[in-house]
Amino acid sequence: MTKLAIMGAMEEEIEPLLAHFENVQVVEFAKNTYYEVQYNGLDMVIAYSKIGKVFASLTAATLIEKFGCDTLLFSGVAGGINPDLKIGDLIIANKLCQHDLDITAFGHPNGYVPGGAVFVETSKELNTIAKEVAIENNLKVIEGTIATGDQFVHSNERKAFIETTFQADALEMEGASVAVVCDALNVPCFILRAISDTADMDAGFDFDEFLKSSAKNSAEYLIKIIDKLKK
């Protein structure tokens, strides 16, 4: 690892990360802002993509192709589907899918396009390090499947469909697209989410109330992971 990319989808997801660093260099590119920092001798570029799969793909590709990052970590929030996940809990993705990708009319399974796959995997090595950090810091972290789509899912019926179809543990709007970009470009990828709302609660209300605290949980855990990566 020579240069580390750190991504979030929203400003609120990278603000608690940026707070850890001084001497931040700001680069404007492709209608977005990238923050270059050094941390314990490690070069890093931090960015929030804006919400959704297209912006996330653009930002991930830019971090890799323009800035030369060779490892990518994503930190943010997600909605919980797995009943074991409570607000503020942490989940790392071992695989991700696009729950809104649907060409089932042509006989393909949900989430699949020819030449692609329903699921894309993340880096086992990065996940192993993250689990070690969780144990060392007595953090509750689960590893599971995250489903990505270009919609904020608040319907329990839709959540049930995604859980049944993909056996997903959590829902968000960027992770799978970032993982697809990283997989295609052979860049190790790590997707971390803190739960901001759950299936049995009013998603709109909870998201507003718990976004910042959940994003802070995710960011603080990510910094500990970066410290471990440096060692």
C-alpha cells in the first residue's frame, strides 16, 4: 500500500475523518472536492462522492486513476435489515450486490448483468485486519452482505424482498458500485457501514437523528483500522 483512498457518500460521513488531520490540501476535479493528507507517513486522499451509484463509481475511479490510490476504504452509514443490527452497530461487507439491477425479464437473476455477477467481493485481508481491530477495541462488528441501490428504501415490503432475494444484512446507496470499480481495477476494497436506521423503525426520522452519530462511529473505527494498516 503506497497511497490510501478513503471515501464516504455524504459530507457528514467524511467530516469526522477530516477532523483527524492537519495540513489538508484541497483539489477540485470533475465537479468534486478531494482532500490530500499525510497521516503517520502515509499518503491519503479523502473524498465524498455524493449520493448514489453513479457518483460513487466516478469518485472511486478518480481516486484510483487520477490520484493513484492503490487501496480504498469506504466509511458511511446504512439501513439495517438483519434483526441483530441496532442503530450505531458496525457492519463490514464481505460481498455486495445491486438490489435495483433488474433484467429478470430476460431470464437473469436479480442483480445480474451478462459479463458481471450478482455479488462482488471485498478484500479478505482488509476485512481480517478490521476484525482484529474490532476485537482489540471491544467493538461489536458483524461481517455480512450489503445491498446497494439508487433509492432510499423505507418500505418494509421492499426490505423484505431484498433480504429474501440477496440474504442482505444492510442497505445503502454506493458500496456495490465502489466494489465493482475496485474489483475491475484490481484495487483492494473495504466497505464499512454504521447502522443509522433499522427495518422496524421510521427510517426518515431515524436517519436524520442518527446520521451524525453513526457516521462518527464508522469514522472512529476506520481511523483505528488505518493505524493497524500502518503497523
